[in-house]
Amino acid sequence: RWPPTWSTSWPSSAPGPPSGRVYAGPGATVLMRTGVACRPTVGAPITNSLDTVSRAVAPSQDGEQTADYLGMQGLLASVLAVVGTLLASTVTYVFQRVNAGRAERFARDERLRQERIATYSGFAGAITELRQGVISLWFVRHRDDAAHPELYAARAASDRLGAAADHARFRVQLLAENPDLLALADAAFEPIGAIHHGADRAALVEHENRCQDLLKAFITAAGAQVR
């Protein structure tokens, strides 16, 4: 009889329609889904059949939502792993650069320190040799029996030592940062020039002692800089 009403029950004695098909009749349509059989019966409201279909479809929708949620979790975990790897690499690179820069600065400072030690000690040695050379020239000049070749040799040695002392002072000027140290290096030449023009031995000793005092002051200031 048509139009029929709908029910989710299907008699066990009646052959059921195949699952997954759609049956249509005059004024009605029978929906068939997997695991749910619907047939027209008299006296049952049509909403029962629709509720049954909705309950059958709901598990499939929940499964799709769960799969999407798990997929998003996996994607988020992958992104976090990549970000963590990049962050660790960046931090490692920064620390390596800092350590490399620190080691480079330490090596440069140590190399400069060694060069200053060599330069300052070389200057002190050059001044000492120049002083001895000028004193030797003074004694040769004040000898009555000094021969001309001997005087010439003493003067040539004094000039050579003076040039070496000037070269040592130039090195001090290149490496020293303390203006007081540069002033002491220049002051060490003054008593040596005074020795050359000394009138007697007392004046010679006075200028020699003054040169020695200035040289000691230079060594003290230089040592404070390179420690």
C-alpha cells in the first residue's frame, strides 16, 4: 500500500534488499546503507528511519575527524622537531663563533705582548751598547797618544750603535701605547749626548748614572705594560 510509513525492522523470513542500494517507489524512496536495512511498513513514522541512517553515518564522520586530528598532531610534531633542530644548530654556531673570536683575541694579545717584550728589551740593550760606545769614544778622544785610525774606528762604532738605538726606538714608538713610556725612551738619549761633550771624568760619570736611571725607569714602565 502506498504511501507507506518507514521502519528499521526487517522480517527475518522476508528476503532483504541488498545493502548499499537505493529503492524508489511511488511517492517514497528506500535508503539502504551498509549494515542498515530499511523497508516500508505501516504505522511507523518516517523519522525513525532517518535517525537510524544518521546513527549509521555518525561513526564514519567521527573516524574522519579522529584521522584529521592525528594528522595535525603528526604535522605539529614534525614542525616542532625541525624548529628545535634549527634552534640547536643556531645556538651551537653562535657559541662556536664567540669561542673562536675569544681565542683569536687572546692569540693576538699574546703575540703583541711577546713582540713588546722583545722590543722593549732590545731597546734597553741598544741604549746600553750606545752608552758604552760613546764612553769608549770619549776616552779615545781624551788620550794624548790616540792615533787617528783608532779615533776613527771608535767614532764609526759609536755612529753604528747610535743608528741601532734609533731603530730600536722606532720599534718602541710603533708598539707602545703609553705616552710616558715613549717619553722615557726619548729621554734616555739625552745623557748619552751629554757624555760625548763631557768636560772631564766627573761629568762623564754623572751623565752615565743619569742614563742608567732613565733606563731603569723605562724598564719598570715597560714591565708594567707587558705583565
